[in-house]
Amino acid sequence: MTVWDRPEPPTRPVPLDRERIVAAAIALADEGGLEAVSLRKIAARLNAGPMRLYGFISTKEELFDLMMDEVHAEILPEERPGDWREALRILADRTRQAALRHEWLADLLGGRPTLGPNGLAVTEATLAALDGLADIDTVMRAVETVSAYFTGAIRREIANLRAERATGLSKRDWQRASGPHVTRMLATGRFPALTKAVYDGTDVDAEASFATGLDWVLDAVAAKLTRPSA
């Protein structure tokens, strides 16, 4: 029986339900990451005994599932775009924006799909965007490909944000601090391709990089969807 199938216990003496528990858990995670989430800390925020929470949630994994599903409500578009590319782009963008609001989401993306109502609704919207454009196996591979791209891109972006906080150095500051070492290494002539990238490449921000990469992935998916069947 999943956490969504299991009924909640009575709320006395302190009013308590999964919605309040999950909201407190998300607040803790937003402040200090998943490692800051514990049933003891949640209970303290809700002025409830820690053991009462086990009547609502059996394990931390269940709690993370509920937190993920709650954030998926932020990802689900209000309306279904008519164009499949726009639908997948919106879902990817909304996932990125949700991860920027809740950085801990990046640590949970890419695992087993959440089975909560919001997670299932996001999956339905994703598959529905491609419904009828190809056989189901092609659709599934297309969805997996797009998901793999934005999951990796989001994790990289969040990792960079965390590195900035941990080191106190912005991207520009880090580049300036690392500059002398990089210059010496490139001067050896051992890294010609990297040298070209460093001196001739255009530096773009995370949002532009995300959008460009997503467009390229969608182009590749479009090529598969329009390929004539053998």
C-alpha cells in the first residue's frame, strides 16, 4: 500500500495531516536541503510529538515522495499547449523554475517516477503532448531523452549555485581566481581544442544554455517523429 492509498489517522489532540507535514518538510528542505529534513524537526515546527508523525508517514522515502508530488503541482501547466514542442519546452522550463525555488528537487529528479496525483498528472501531460505522433515506444524514448537532458542540465546549474555559496565566489570570481593556472596549462599546447573554446567561445548564462540545449534535443526528437516508418 502506497502512502497515497493509506488513510490518515485521527488528528487529535493537535490538528495534523499530511498536507501540514509536507509543507513543513518542504520549508525545512528549502532552508537547508534534504539533509535538514527529519521527523523530529517537522514535529517541532508543528508542535506535535514525533511519534505522531509515523501515523501519517512511515519512512523518510515516503516523505520525499510526498514532497516531490507537492512540487509537481508547481510544474503542471495550467493549460495544454497545442504544439508538442511548446508543451515539452514548458514542462522543462517549469521543472527548472521549480528546482530554482526548491534546490533539493535536483537531488530527487531522475529517480523512480512519483506515483502521487500531481506526478502522474505531469507524466500524463508529457505523454499526451506526443500522443498520436508516433508509436508508443518512440514516444517513450522521446520523453526519456528530453527528461534526461533537462534533469542533467538542472543538476549542473544547481551544483554551480551550491558551489558559489560554498566558496563565496561567483562564476566570474572563480574564473578570475583560476585564470593564471588555466593560462599556464593552455600555454603548454597540450589542449588545443580547449584553448579554442576558452578564447573563442561565447560565454552564456545558465538560462540561455538551458534553452539552447533544449531546442537541440527537441530538434532531434522531431527528426525521429517525422521519420517515415520502414
